Amino acid sequence: MSEKNPFRIMTKEHYPIIEVASALSALKITHDIDPETLKKAVEFIKRFADQYHHEKEEKIVFEQAKKKKIETSPIEAMEREHETTRERIREAVESLENGDLKNAIANLREWGNFIPDHIDRENHSLFPGLDGIFDYDEKEEFLREFERIDDELGGYDNMERMADEIFVEILKKTGNAIVEARSIPREDRDEFVVRLSKLMPENATLTVMYDEKSEELERMLEEFEIEEIKKKGVYAFRIKKKKNK
């Protein structure tokens, strides 16, 4: 992933996380999910969402931001939310170790439902604010540290590849994902939804939350069926693959 702004990099690293959250948020305890698939989801969250991504957020950017004369309560709020998500994953791990798939699914679904709102606050509020308090040299140092983490922990391509595998594996069982696309910046939102649409297996559906109707997105999804859903305060729609005639 070639990016020159550390906050743009962290924003884009949210996309595979939202992809996995989209699949997990549609899980039900009645779904027949292979425990190994759930373990793979936990591995992704621990390896990439927490260790790889949060290493950059918490230990590099947030720590440097706290040294400046700024209001740090938004950062502290995000860190508390990080700990909330970690607790859900600890519960899921313990449940999987005890063979309690229902509780594991419940905790992973809760994680999946929580993550988009958390990411929305970072993408649209926290990161743009932090971007303005660091100068060019400080951002260059962030980029060097990010490269070190990529070398040590696997990099964005591996993160995206694993997210794709989990997304497809879960949808083959559940048949649905709930995509909170409003957490994605507008410039990437259409492309993100199209990408997930092309990944989904036959007979699966994406339920997508958007700000408003997008004619450009509908043109990009010509090979799919789009059904609008009436939801208060949000433009929502379902995407399915068109049946071959």
C-alpha cells in the first residue's frame, strides 16, 4: 500500500477490519459455523486489528500526540474503546477453548457491531484532527515506524488477504453481511462496497448502510440486483448477484 500520509494509512487499514466486522455482525448463534473459521477471525483481530494496527495508533501516534499541548480526551476515549473490543475477543477466545460456540459467536458479533462506529469516529473526527498537529518531519518519522511494523508483522496485503478469506468463509454459511459503509470516507466508499460485492459467494446478500442514494455506485454494480430498504435516518439497500437467465 503506497501512501505518504500516516493518517491515510491508518484509515485504509480500517477497511479490512470493517470487512471482517461486516461478516461477524450478521452471525447468529443458530448458524452452523466451523470453530476453525471463528478461530481464524479471532486470529485476524488479534494479529492485525489489535497488534498490527493498534501498534501504529496507540504506541506511535497516540503517544506522540499526548506529548503535545492538545486536548487528549478523544484519544483516551478511543483507547478505552480499544480495551472494550479486547475484552470481547478475550471472551470469544475463552469460549472457543471451552467449546462454547454460542457464546463465542455472541462476543464476535458484538465486536462486529461495535467496530464500525468506533472506526467512524477515528476516520471522520480523530484522524483529521491529529493530522493537523504534526509537521512534515514528525509524519515522516511515523512512516518509518510504520514500515518497521509492516516488516515485522506482515503488512497490509497480508491483512487484506486474510480478511477476504474470512469474509467469504463466513458468508458461505450465513448468506449475509451487514456493511456499515458510512464509516468509510466518501472518496473510498463506493469502491469498498463494490469490492465486497464482488467477493461475496453465490446466493449471499450484502445489507449496506449509506448516507444517500449513489447513482455512481449503482452504475458500478450493474451486474448485481439492488433492493432499497426503508430504515429511519439511513439510506440502506441489499445487494445480490443477478441470477443467470
